[in-house]
Amino acid sequence: MVQINFSLKEVNCKIVYYGPGLSGKTTNLEVVHKKAPQPSVGDLTSIATEGDRTLFFDFLPLNLGQVAGMKTKFQIYTVPGQVYYNSTRKLVLQGADGVVFVADSKRGKMEENIESLKNLEENLKEHGLSFNSIPVVLQYNKRDLPDVYSVEELDEALNSFSAPHVEAVARDGEGVFPTLKKLAGMVLQSLNDQHSSVKSGSVSSPHSRTTHTPAAEETTTNSTTAVATATTPPRTRATGTRQAAPTKGRRTTASVAYGSSARPRIVSSPRRQKRRQGIIIGMTVGISVVAAAIGLYLSNMLGFFS
């Protein structure tokens, strides 16, 4: 989930590029690193073999600076495409706010695409997520090759969950920023949706009071009468015989069963409820403003390269 720290005034979003080996995941990050404004991007960290196959992961911090008074950072990762690095995929995927699945459009690569997509679904499930609970964008890469699958074929095989897709030629920079822009917008919209339920949620009125129903009053009256009857010694007739005094040290007790309706409701103080309600509304409004500001900033910055 997007991390928003109001005390430190920081917003952190994690985006992961997923897909089969050599589909163009690292190429996407290289294009972003090369073309994005230099003050905004950090160093691209990549651990790869001589054949440019990612061994562990690629990492690119995209620092948007101060947006709506918050330090805003997008942390962009790729996962290794090879199936025998699945444990690394799971580790990198942990805590992701959105996923770009980079599919290889070249004919003959469909089986690898499907296998990688199924692997993504399984790993998301281990983190308690699904394609319906996390923003996902499909990027159909290598559209410049002479023999490629059509978009309809790719959609039919890979896009059963109706995710948005972007056609791309990553090595030429085509479709790279529109993909990132699309996913970033979905992540921020997801953030708004998650917190809108808090804003619309009902909070008990601070002016509520404990109420007494007739049934409760009757139960209380009967219980009080029972206690009085049980603890009051019975009267004796005036026959000249005195009743023996109760044994010293012993007390006559009676257990009284109170019905659930007789218990008064515990209501927190109106001042505390009003303060809590104000905090919830304030945080929700703050999150909405930050999300909108980040979305506008990304739209302006990334739209320049679309």
C-alpha cells in the first residue's frame, strides 16, 4: 500500500515491472532513467549477467520533490524473468502498490507470457492480493517486430481481468512513459478509493446519551426488589419468642442475574469522539489533496515524454 507519513511529510509508492525474460522490463527503466528530468531520478541500480539478463532486480528511484508539501517518491523495480529466480520475484513483489506486466509480442513467446502471468498471479496470492485488488497495466512490447501477435490475440490470452494495455517499443522509448503514467494514475486513484470509505463511514454522534428502556427499568426494579427480599430478615409474629440472631461472621447473599438490556451502554466522551472524527476527516482530505497533486504533477511531467 502507498505509504503516507504525515509526521515526516513523505509519500512512497512502489511499482514493479513483471514479465518473462528479455521482454523489455529493464529497457523500460533505462528509458525512464535517461529521459526523465535529471533532478527527479536517482541512480539506476542493475544486477545483470553479460547477456543483460537481470539476476536480482533493477531499482530506479523517481523523486518528484515537494508535491503538496510532501516529499514524493516512486520506487520502480523489475524482477528477474527466469523461472528459477521465483523466490526473488516474491521478495521484490512484496509491498508493491502497482504492477506493469511486460509481455513479449513476438510470435512464439505466448507460452512464456502466459507462464509468467500465472506466476505473477500465484505470487500476488501469497501476499494476499489479486488482479482485482491491485492496479495492473499490461504493456505489449516489441510492436516494431515484423511477426508479432495482434493486440486482440494478446488480450484474449493474457487479459482475462480487463486491465488497461499499452502498445510499446521500449528500446525506442515508445509507450514507456504512457505505461508508467497510466499505472501511477491507477495507484493514486486506488489510494483515494481506499480512504474515501473512511470519509463516508458513519461515526456515532458525540451527543448520544445512555437510554433506558421500559424493559430495562422493569428488570432493574425487579432485581432491586429481589435483593431487598433476600437480604431483609423475615418478620415473626408476636408470640413472645425472639428470633435467633444470625450467626456471627456469616452474611446472607443473593445472586442477581442482570439481563443484557439492563446494562448501560458505554459511550466515550463527546469531546473525544468529536476530536477523533476531526482527525479522520482531516487525514482523508489531506490524502485526497496529496493524491490529486501527485497525479497532476505526474501527468505534466510524464505527459511531456508521451
